[in-house]
Amino acid sequence: MFGDKAIWWVFNDIGNIKTETNSGPIGIEVRALAYAYSSSNSAVNNTTFYKYQIINRSSSTLFQTHAGIWADPDLGNASDDYVGCDVTRSLGYVYNGDADDDGVSGYGLLPPAAGVDILNGPLADLNDNTDNDHDGMVDEPGESITMSSFIHYYNLNNYPNGNPNTTNGYYYYLQGIWLDSLPMFYGGNGRGSGPGATTSSTTFMYPDNTNSLFATPWTMNTAGLIPGDCRFLTGCGPFTMQPGEVNYMSDAVIWTRTSTAGSNMPSVTELQSASDVVQSLFDDCFTTTGLQEAGMIKGIQVFPNPFNKNCTIDFSETDLKEARIRIFNIKGQLLHEEKYINSSNVLIFGEDFHAGVYVVEVRDANSVFSQRVVKY
């Protein structure tokens, strides 16, 4: 279990007609988990996490597989957005086109930014001679593919840089290729025209100065593009999936809002800093000092686990003054609730519980502790 709140669902591409991509069935099942933490750390508190378990249920080997996270961010007033990416952080993001997100649905001054951060991607094929996770090394054991492409397109139909409407179009976008199969070119509009356009191919649009292969920064602003209703796709690939093979992707959607006036860029800078906090937290499995700083209560001991008769919650190693204790069953139904005060160091529970899985939650004004326990 992850987070203070979590939602799980499953989907596949065989159960019905695929009216979005108009493609034939592949045999892929995806089990998805969305979760979030209530935290005093703003980076964590304003982030939702997503984990995808991808299973090849077919009897065929899938070659040149690409997976991606699509976003139609609509940041406040959706008609005046810019988008970009940070290659080294595997982060695609949206921000306002100027310092005032105007309009009835806009944020006004101090516009925020939001991003899709690929925390961990599918396992890379062995010996593909590619730095798939942007760490400066190739073909290290267990290397995952984080962001391998970032492409932006407008909410328009029948354009080579608009909404996809064919099977090949969706597959092209996952690779950072235009709908008419034209490669993406660095600079300008990504199709070889506009300010800063080159004939050098790339798979990352608007990386500013984060693409080490190019010395000249590239943004929608330097390309002279007008802010608009932007959509983007972060791709991860290619990789191979054998029949029955399971692969994983994890990403985070992060939101930040600056208190620095006069520009549309400070929120992007804060988003990049928040990305570092979230990535570190994920890499440490949400269990290290980083999570404590993010608002997790430390020092509570729950034992024995699993238990047969009674289970004890021990508060003797905490500095809690006052908190709320709640115990839920696996369906999320509240079974017990009481107030904790530091005059009592332990709570014993479970004697009247049936065998099963339960969740212990301790929450004060700014932080939370949560642990799953099992009665047999």
C-alpha cells in the first residue's frame, strides 16, 4: 500500500472496440495505482503518484514497444499555455505564456506550473548501447527507460502536428515523430522552420538548456510561438516484452506556484526543485529522512505483525502530544477511532477482529503514520 489515499483500477485493450486509436488488440493488461500523501512539505503535498504494472497477456513477443503518459494540462486559462521538458529530470511540464494567467478560469498573477515526472520506466533491453535513464552510463544492470521522447502538439485536427487519428499516428507520437512521419528537428517549431530551426534530429521538444547534445536553448518563446491550448506526450521506449512478461512505470504529477512576481518562469524553477524532492523520495521507497521531513510521523512501533490475538501500537519513541488514532479494514471501513494523548504510551487492539488485513493510521495536525497489519 502507498500513500494516505490510493485508488486502484485495471484496463486492457481486448475487452471492446478501440475507438480512440482504431488499432487492433495487442493483448496488454495494465494495473494502475494512483496515490498521494498529506504532507507539510509542499512538494509532496501537491503531488499525485501513479504506478502502472504492464502485462503482456498475448502469446506474441512485442518488439519496439513504447509506453507513454499523455497530458492535456489546461493550466487555468487553457488558451495561453506554454509547455517544455527537462531531459535530465525526465520531466514534461506546462506553464503560462506570460506573467498573468488572465481570463475567468485563469490563476491571475503568479501563475503556477505543473509537470509529469517519469520516476521509473520500463526495463531497457540488454546491451542497447543507450543511456536510457540519463545518468551518464549505458547498459548498467537493471537500467530503466525514463523519458525517451517529449512531443508537443496543438488541439487541432488534420494537422501533422495536431491530434492523432490513426494507429500509426499514435505510435509516431510515442517515439517523438510527427504524424506525417517527419522526424522532429531541434529548434523552431520542431519541423524545420521558425526562429532557431535546425536540421538536426531530436526526440525532445522545448528542453530549454537541459539537452546536452545542443548548446542553444530551445523553448516555445525562443521559437516565437504563440501560447495556446497545448497537449504533450512523454514517451518511454523502445523495449521488448515476452509473452507473460511484466513491466512497470511510475510517474508523478507535480504542481507548484511561485510567490515571485513579474515573470512566468519562477514556477518552472520551483517545479524542477520539487521534482528533485519527489524523485529522491521515490528512490528511497518513501521510508527515509526525506519522507520524515515531508510529514511522516516517525518512532511509532506496531507489533506483532502479523498477530494472532492482540496488536500493540507503541508511542514511547515519539514526541507526539496529541493525535487521532483510526483503524480501518481492507475495504476502508472505519472500525475504531480514539484520541491519543501522551500520558499513554501504548494502545492494544484487535482481540475482537476477524482474521484479515487492517490499516493503522495515526494523524496529528501536520503529519501522518500509516501501516498495514494482518491478523491470522
